[in-house]
Amino acid sequence: MQNPRALVPGPSGSPGLSDLGRVELGPRDREWLDAVARDAGGPLPWRMRKQVEARDLLALDEIAPPGRMRIDLIDPAEALRVLLLLAVPVPLQPAEDGALRLADHALLGITYPQEALVQSLPGYAFVQLLAPAGIWHPNVAFHPTQLLCLGAQLPPGIRLTELVLLAYGALSLQTVTLDEMDPAGVLNGDAARWWQQNLDRIPLTKRAFLHPDAGSPLSPPSPWSPPGSKEFPWRSDRAGHSDREEQR
């Protein structure tokens, strides 16, 4: 697994991953963090950890260039669940003429379970790609669930922000496993063989996560479906705070 910090260099003098604890949150983010503290379930240490992870995620959004990411949901009821729109090139299944198609955003459903604090979990245990459909990636299951594998095993205590950075690196093919015999996580053998024959297309971008040219600003979150909606099959039956508005 590549060090996620290698994916975040930004403009000289700007905040980085090690500065998240010192990033000042805006009023809306503070309201959201208060809601996480109010709604978090589980033992006290787990509730406190979810608040720390949520705060760092909000701080990452604060220092990310406009258009890089948009947080649509934080659900702290049981496992910490996040709905996140990420601006990143995403490979799609080639057209009939063999031309590779690209999407410019991915909708991530991230589940951070309590056991991740003390156990090493499989790299596919955290991130599900809810959109776009038909992702053509060696480390993404070509299946409606579209699980993303971030490595053979992820270490105990991995941070939520690191999962976001690893997902960005994986989807942009800055970090990728192509060997079908490698236990680090080939979930689509056909895609792996296709990319082995098209190495000149890797990576899809060399831009770091904090590169200022992130693309067009993302629109504010739209109202989502009620809890239990088929649109978000990874969610629990209890919705978290979900009325965040664009701050920038």
C-alpha cells in the first residue's frame, strides 16, 4: 500500500495532511461536527474516535482545492459511514470500438467499522463505488456493488482521510495492481489484462490530490432519498446529519 501522504503534495506553504488538526472549520462544518457528536452510537471511545475522523475529513475538504471533493453525508450511528463525491478521472468499460471512456467524478460510499481500529482488514472492506456504473479498473469489482480494493490488508487504525486519498490514487491509476496473481487486490481480471496491454495510458492523471487545478466546482449537495433507499444500499437504517450546504 502506497503511503497516502505521497498523494497530497500541494502548493508550497499550503496546509497538508499533517495540518488537519489545526485547520479551522467553518460554521457549517462545526454544526455538522456537533451533529456527529450528538448522533454517534457505540461505546465512548468509539464515539470519540468517530468525531476525530469526521473532523479530519471536514478539514481535508476545507484545504482541498475547490471542486476536488464534496461530502454529502456523515452517518455516525454505528459504523462511520460517509457519502463522498470525488473529482477524479475514472476509467469506464471501453466502447465497442475499443476506445476508453472516462468519467470525471466518482460517488464513494465509505464504511469505517469499529473493528478497523484494532484489526487489519481486507483492502476491499471500506469503499464501494456507487457511481458511475461500469468502472473498468483492475481493483474494482465489475459488479453492481463495485467494491474498490485498496490493498491486500489495511493496517489497524488506518484513518478515514487516508482511505479517501488512497481511493483517489487508485481510481486515477496512480497506484494500481495489474498482476492477477498478486494478493494486493485484482478484482477484475479482464480489466487487468486490458490495462497490461495499455500501460501507456497509466496514470490517468499525475495531479496530486491537493493540486489546485481540481476542475469545475461541484454543485451543493442535493436532497437525498430517505433512509433505506435503494440508491444508497450500503447505508444503515439511520441517516446522519445530511443538510450541509456549500461553504465556499
